[in-house]
Amino acid sequence: DADNDQLTARDVLLSVMAHDPAPYAYVTALSDTSNHTDSDVRKTALMNLAIDQTTMPSILARTRDVEASIRSIVYKGILIPRIHPPDSDDHSSIGETHPRALSIAQREEIVRNGLGDREEAIRGLTGTLMGLWADAVGSGKKDNATEDLIAFLQLFDLDGNTVAVDALNSVFKMRPDYFDNISFDGTFTLCL
């Protein structure tokens, strides 16, 4: 328990995540700064921060970090493995980074920053994440690819931006099985 004038460990980690470079006073609460770079401090804070809706904005802010290794940790170390609860084999359960646990704005920020990243590795991780999101909201049945992709598109604001198009193109690039299994019935083509 922290007194009123003391910061909690969570406050320190959030502050480190929010400030670049981290202020010396907060850094000393975590470790001796003489042996660490600012990116090491941000990486340590990121890996030790509890993931919930109050910390998600600070975590997602790191998708724009100056260091590619930090951006990679957000996608590879947090967003991808936490779609489903870590200790669960039940893929119908919702983890902290399941697309339905995130707001539309958060999902779009993840897609926009990841697919627009200057590093190919980050764009690839985002593509992998998009395929996993499509799986997470879909039925998991091969013959339901069309319905699964419609469910995936419903994760985004389809009015006036290209984020959903970029995300769908990413799914098609990383997961050609979705593209290969799309089928449109006669009713769909009549509506065009």
C-alpha cells in the first residue's frame, strides 16, 4: 500500500510508458539508470505492465515508439499472445487483446500504426494479428469464410476510412485460405 504522496508501481510503469525519455525520478524506482537506455526502461515497463482497459492507451501509444524493438514487443509480445487468455485452451474465451475487448478506435489505431509502420517486420506482425483477429471473430469453419470476413469487417468503422480495407487486404495477404474459400451466392451478385 502506498501512502498518498508515494507512487504505486503501476503509476511508475504508466509514467515510464507515457514519457519518452523516462524521467530520472521514475526510472530510479525501477532500476539503476546507469546501466540502461531509455528504450530498455520502456521495454521493461511494457513487459511488466498489467494489461487492462486503463493501461491499454499507454500500451498502444508504444505502437508509435521510435524503437522498432518496442513496437515489435507490443504486437508480438502483447497483442498477439493475449487474444485468448494465456492459460486457456478454449479459443472462444476473450483475452485482454481480443478484438471484441478493444474499442473500435483502439482496433483502428492498431491497424493504422502497424500496417503503416516503416519496418516490414512490424507490418508482418500486424498482418499476422489481423489473421488471428479474423479467426477469433469467425466460426472457424472453412466453408464459412464469407461470413467470417463479414464479422471481421464489422470490427471497424466502415464509414469514410480505409482502415477496414487495409485490414482485409492484410488478411488476404497473410491468410490466402480466407480468399480461396470466399463464395458469393446469387443473391449477393444481384445486389451489386
